[in-house]
Amino acid sequence: MDKKNYELKVGLEIHQQLASSTKLFCNCNGFNNNGNEVYFKRILRPTQSELGKTDPAALFESKKSKRMNYIADTNTSCLVEADEEPPHEISQEALDIALTISYLLGAEPVDEIHVMRKLVIDGSNTTGFQRTVIISTGGELHVQDLTIPVLSISLEEDASRIINKNREESTYSLDRLSIPLIEITLAPMKFKKEETEKIALTLGRLMRTTGKVARGIGTIRQDVNISIDGKNIIEVKGVQQLDILTDIIEFENQRQSNLIKIKEELIERGVKEDNFNIRSAEITNIFNNTNSKLIKKVIENNGKVIAIKAPKFRGLIGKEDHKGTRLGRDISSLVKFFGFGGIFHSDELPNYGITEDECKKVTNKLENDDDDGFIILTGNTENMDVAVKSIENRLLQCTIGIPAETRMPTEDGMTNFMRPRPGSARMYPETDIIPVKIYEEKRTAIKKSLPRSYEEQIDNYKNNIGLNDKLSVQIFDSKYKTLFEKLIKKVNVPANYIAAQLTETMINLSRNKIDITKITDIELEKIFKEIESGVIAKESFEKIIEDMCQNNKKIDEIINEMKENKLTDEDIEKIILKIIDMKKEIIKEKGNDSFSILMGEAMKQLRGKVDGKIVSDKIQKLLNN
Amino acid sequence: MSELSGYKNESLKILNNAGISIGDLIKITTKTTEYSGNLLPRYEYSEENYIVIKLSNGYNIGIDAKNITNIQKIMGGEKPKFIPPEKPNVKESLPKIAILGTGGTIASRIDYKTGAVNPAFSAEELYSIIPELSSYANINTELISNIASEQMNPEDWTNIAKKVIEKINEGNQGIIIGHGTDTMAYTSAALSFALENCPIPVIITGAQRSTDRPSSDASLNMISSVIMASKRVLNGVYLAMHSSIEDNEVSIHSGTRVRKNHTSKRDAFQSIGIDPIAIVNQDKVTIGEEYIKNNNQFNPKIKFEENVSLLKFHPGFNSEIIDKIIELDAKGIILEGTGLGHVNSRCNKSIKKAIDNGMFVGMTSQCLQGRIKMTVYSAGRDLLNIGVIPLEDMLPETALVKLMWAYGNYENKEIKNIMLNNIAREYTERSILGR
């Protein structure tokens, strides 16, 4: 293979949830999940297209009517999410954030935005389509020496959260549906795989400078477009963790290289698209007395066994130079799409109870030569024909190269077939919403109020606010960045303390499996205000959050209790005097050195009730008397 | 559609000068950037000076003509090809059902290039879009008009009724009418009177979510209507729509007792004062206790008199409106009064004048639920004395349609009797507890 012709190109598509106060097309807040639950069932049916020609898998996907169960929280969803009311106008807040990010990347907003419907009938959108709109095009992202062109920036509705899924029906929760997502599509570039993570991080931080993007699991997702032949792009959907990106890119690099090697070997063996000998046969009879438990069971259930000829494929289906990249695995994940468990192929047989004799019979039936291979598909569903056709198609594609597909990542950094790549043809206008013009006044206003860059903001945290390096980055990256900036202006509590609580303490709590997502910004603000007023001791922050999350205590309740139980100066002094009295021997002996002993004793009784600073001041004062 | 549909003035001039037509792949340079894509039609209602293109990634954008510095045609566009589906094998023994279209879409195909939604209405197309239909019925289709529901007039009811009679004579065992939902309940009431004692099921149905989306309720409504009609268990005029926001159950409402009670939900249509006559759940049909088989002679009378008014009383109601209606030579008035059937006494003089002029004046309630009883308060008694006729628990819209129908087909002296006679279950005999 002439390596020079093949170059790994990777394009990232970053999807980031915006922390806007409403969803994209209604007034629900998607982050406030504590209303009543409503359940309903729906069926999605494919809409008919004017376009005739389709891939069998695409046709299959579009022909399936699907049953969906939806769970909606009445706080985060309204009739719009249930597809029971037309969408409202696009959220101006989300639009402004998208425009801000556009200008930060030097992208040019379009004059008039048109909301589109992108067909998605897996049920993740109650309508059967995702609303999406291009806001701007062009621009560049700078990552160290690298300049990556931006292709487009769009706003789209986030999809529903999948709860579970089987062949017949899927269950989704609607809370996430229609939360605004910004999608930034970067141009595919030649660069080192390792740089991908850096790019994603830089772009993530650029968006975070606005203080208006959501944080936490699932709020940022990457799709990666990977191509080594420059023509056919593999889209890997929904990579949530940056650290497996590199593995996925390497896997795709290897898998696609393997497909190219197969193509070249097939050409060598004289197979071309136009002389490809497509052939399949029912071979159920051959297995009437088989030892294969799996096939036996299929036949018992009136299923069929079908063999598909793989002309000149001997040795190529099972070929695997890198873990998981063999063609056999690809075909297996393809048939899973049609509801089958998998396949057997000639390179792995005899095995799994299938004997040499049975293989020979299959070979004879298909009139195979020595260098021909075969695939065996078993099952009893009506999808058999279309699955066989897809396998034939997939084998034929091997003579052409790499088929463009949408694939999904596995946890161990591989990818599986998900569906054929939807073309631009899947997009049509959302006629319920009229196009919106982006006037000059708006452009000027947004350009005037662009946020400072990541570096400038970190500098500001360090030099003006007085955070250390680590806290500066942590608070910038955390979901509490905006709250932090508000609190340091509003509350007279040291910034370092606030930042540490909002980052380290909160992370600690969530590591201890405490669900801190329940805590709202308003509640946090109340806690810091009461710390300022002295009702809450600084040391109790962690304990209060724990109390709220685990015992479902309301913050007002806690504050009231604390106010009622608050010790007066007199109470505190009494306690300290008692300790001084108890320890007078030691005081006599050690003099001023006894302070730490007294302090330790006092805090044993007063921790969480009185600020440590107050206790130490009082001890000093009383000792000196 | 002209070659540059929707474009006007400046944008039209720019496109004409460059020799560009809809669908062409074009390149546009603006002061700040550059786009290429296929030219799309511009919606008629939208602002004039924007040019809309579809980018290669499928997105549409609008470009302000003012900003364009250069525009050029790269290549001509392709016309989408549509290969009509083949008719499936449908068993001859299945019931023959006619599906009539009046406007709106029961099924449609999308031209993804332009976003245009084209109605798909031949039997072949319906079978291909809703394959389930072929297991229940031998369908034949006819598009009888193409008007949005709110544009429908009483003469259209007459045309629909005529067509239904024709289809009955052709031996159809059931008739489904696709209809826009806004005035669907008026049409169902109109047909209920016009097709008195109809021998076969006539079922009006529609969709609250348009058929160009995968989540449309149209298919289930259509399938359930066809299932209902194919079972040959009931006759008369009905309206079939979703029972809830779920896609599992469709209610078969009596044509005269149904109302659109929500602007957008799938279950907007509700029977008032009675339960739905039947429920279709998947292919299971449950006929309710309310159903009464009607074996009387089919007695179609299909004319409607338009010059009849429905007046909703409200605080501050100007009684001169009634005087104006009298001046317009209206035949009759249905009042939508408050509560048990009242209006402000300052209207009484005008109402009396109408009745003295020979007009029929009937009372219904804006409460919608419940029965008129005008003897309870003096306001009601005064109206009774003037000659206002209480119309029991007839829905105001049904009363209006019935009055149009009565004046269309009967002599003036018969009107009062006709209005009080229960012809198509527009009155309930008893106000049922627990409803």
C-alpha cells in the first residue's frame, strides 16, 4: 500500500449545553428537575421523502415505526417538549450566547437564521426531528501553534435522555430535551492524535469564558469525524470523555487502514465492483443434526440459516492487525442493527460446534473456490432478507473502500456501527418558526460586551482576586464559575475560602457519592451570606451540604435552627472560662504555650457552631485577663 | 409557481440579472464572507430583500441582498424525482371504504431540497405511507376540495354531503373524510343533520400535528377511523381523534356533541355531556353504552342557510349588534348566554324586535357543560316571555349549524319544531351523574 495517499484527518464537532434560563423553544428551565412526573407513549413513523434511492440500512431504519415511552418532569417540560404545542420563538438568551461564542472564534453570523428540522426517528426527540439552526460560519480556533478553521457554529436542541432501550421500544426522559446546545464544527485536519484532547480543552475553555455554558456529566459531548482516505468520513457520535478520544482515533485509523488493505488485496485477487459475484443460499438443511447449540435453537424456533458468499475473501474477514478491527466484527455489528445477535464467518470456522464437514457443505452449496469465504446468518425474523442484503452490500463495499457511517464509541475505545451516515437530505425547514434576522445593532452590542479570554480571566483570579494557581483553574472550569464571580462581589467572605468550598469541598462530597446536583445556586448563596453574618461557621459548610442532600433538609430550616441555637458572646466566654479553670495547672506550667491545648479543647465543643477565629480571639483575650 | 417564487424587488433583480432560478447551485460573496448553496424559494410573507440558500450541509440561511457584492451561478439544480409506490395486494373480500380529502393533509411527502410538503393522496400513496390500511380495507380515494378548515363555508358542507351520498351509492361500506381540525366539529354537526339516518359510518378525522413530521397523529387517526368503519358495527356521522396525548387510543365522538377544546393538543376533541360513542385501541373496537343503532330511512337534506348568527353575550354587550343583524335580514340567532341561559336585560328590546320580525332566537349556554333552564331566574323568564327558545344542552356551535340546516331545508313555520326535535342526538335526554 502506498502510505502517502492515506493521511489521518480528524475533525471535531463539539456540542456544549448552554446554561440559559430557558430551553431553546419554550420557557422551561431544563435544570430544575423536581416537578411531578408524567408518562406517555408514542409511535414515531418515518416521513416519506421525495428522494428515491436509499441504502438498505437507511431504508430499514426509516421503515421501522417505533414505540417510545416518555417520562416528563412538569418543571422541566411543558406541552412543547411533549410535541403537544408548537415551538415558541427561539430563545434570545441562547442566541446571544451563540453569537458571543461566534465572535470569540472570529466567525461571521449569517444575516437571517432559519431553524431546520433534522430527522431523527430513534425517539430521542418527541417530534421525530431535532431543531437546529446555523448561527455563523467561518472563524478559527488557535491552539498553541495550530490554527484550526471553524466550519460552522449552530444552535440545536439537546435530545432526550435515554433510560432504556430494546428492540421493540425505548424509554426516554424529557428533562434534557431542547436544552440549547451549541455545536461547533471544526474543519478536518491532519494533526497528531494527541493534540485532539488539547483542542477540545481549549475550545471548552473558550466557551466557558462566557460563564454561560453548563458543566457536569453529559453537558459537553464530542463527535469526531475521522477519515484516512479523504473522501469517506466516519462520524463517531457522543464521546463524553476526552481521555478515550485518542484511543478511538487510533482504533479508527487502524480499522480504516485494515479496510484499505482488504480492498487492495481484493484487487490483487482480481475482485472488482463490477465482477463481484453476489450470492446467498439457504442452508438450514445442512445443520439439521448440528452440534452448534445456537444454530440448533434457531432451527427449533423455525428459523433459517443463510450463507452469503464472500468472493475471494478467504483470510480477510478475520484479519486483525489491531484489536477489534477485523471485518468480521464490523459485519457483526451491522447485523445487530437489524436485531440479530451476530454472524459466523469462514475465517473462524470450524468452531462453536460447527464442524469441518458442515463448512465443506456450505462451501459446496455456494460453489466456493479455495480463496472464497462465507458469512452465516441465523434467525427467524422478517428482517432476514434486508440483513442479508446489507451483508452483501457491505462485502461489495470492501472493493470500493471505506463506507461512510455513523459509529458509536465503546467504553474501551473502539467503535461500533450505529447507522448509515445521514445525508444533508435529512434536513428541511421548521415551518412553525419564522426566520430571524440578526440586525447590526445586535451584532454591535454583542461585540462590545465580549468576555475576557481564558488567560486574562485566570490572571485576574490570581492577581486581583488572590486565588492560587490551582484554585484559579479549578473555579474557572467548575460549574460554579458564575456564582463565584457573583459571590465575591456580594459577600464579604474571603475569595479563597469561597473558591475552595465550591471546588474542592463539592468535589469531595460528590466523590463520597453525595448527590450535590440538588443544591441550587440560590441555596449556596444563602449559605455564604450566613457565613458572612456569622450564623454559620466556616467549618460547617460541608456538613450543611451533606445534611441538605442526604436528609433532604431545606437550607432555610437549617439556618433557622442555627439562629435559634446560636451561642451569644457570653455563652462562648462561659465555655472558655470553664476550660481555663479546668486547665489552670497546665496554664501555670506552660504559660502562653498552653494556647493550642486550650484551643483544641474549646473547638471540641464549639466546632461548627462558632467560627474558629472568634474562639481563638476570645481565648487570647481571656488568657490575658 | 414562478421560477423565482417569493422574490421581489431588489432580491428579484439581483437573481434575474445573474440568470439564476430556484434550485440552482450559486455562489454569493458578501462584504464579510462567502457562501455557496442551492437557491430556495422565499416564503411569500417574509421580508423582501433576503435571498435564501441551502448550504451543502443541509442548513438554510438568509442573506441580506444589501450585503451581496457578487452572485454567480455555478450549475443548474436537479429536479427531485419521485417514483410512485406500487399498489399492495389487498384482499378483495375486505370492506370497501372511501377516503375523501377536503384540504389539509392526511399524508404527505417531503421534498427535502425545498422543504415543500406535497400531499400524498392516491390510494397507492396512502397504502405506502400507512401500510396498516391494507389489512383492514379496500380503499378508494378522492380529493374533493383543497381548502383550509377555517376557510370552509356552509356551501362546502353541502358539497361534502353530496359526495358522501355519491359514495354511498357506489357501494362503499364506510366513508372517511379528512378535514382540517379548526372547523371539523362544525362539519361533523352539519353532516349529522344533512345525512339524517345515514346507513353507513361516515367518520371525519384529521391531525393536530402536521403530517410532515414523524410524530404526526394523522396515521393513527386514519388507521383507527378505517378500522372503525370496516367493522360494520355502527352507522351515522362521527368524528375520530386521539383520546389522549398518547398514540394508542382514538375516540369516536358523536358528530353533534363534540368540540375542539384545545388549540394544539392531540386530544383536543372531547365529547360534551356524553361519552365517546366508541373507542378504537389498536385493532380492538369497544362500542360504548351511548350507541343506539339507527334503522330509520336515510333522509338526506343537504342545504344550509348562511344568514344565521351565533352571538356570545358578555358584560358590556352592545345590543345594537342585534339590531344590525336584524337589518341584515338574518333568518335567526343563536344566543350563547351566561349560566342557565341569560343575557343583560338591556338586550331584551332588540331580541323582542328580532322575534317580532319572525326570526328564530334560540338560547344556549357559554358554560358548554349543562342544560339551559330559563325559569329559575327572572332574567330567563323575561326572555322566555319574549319568545326566546331554550335549546336544552345543545352545544352553541351545533345549534348554529342546526339552525342553518333548518332554514336551508324547511319552511319558516316549521323551524321551531325542527329545532326542538332531537334529530341527530344533538340533545341528551338525561344529564348523567358523574360526568
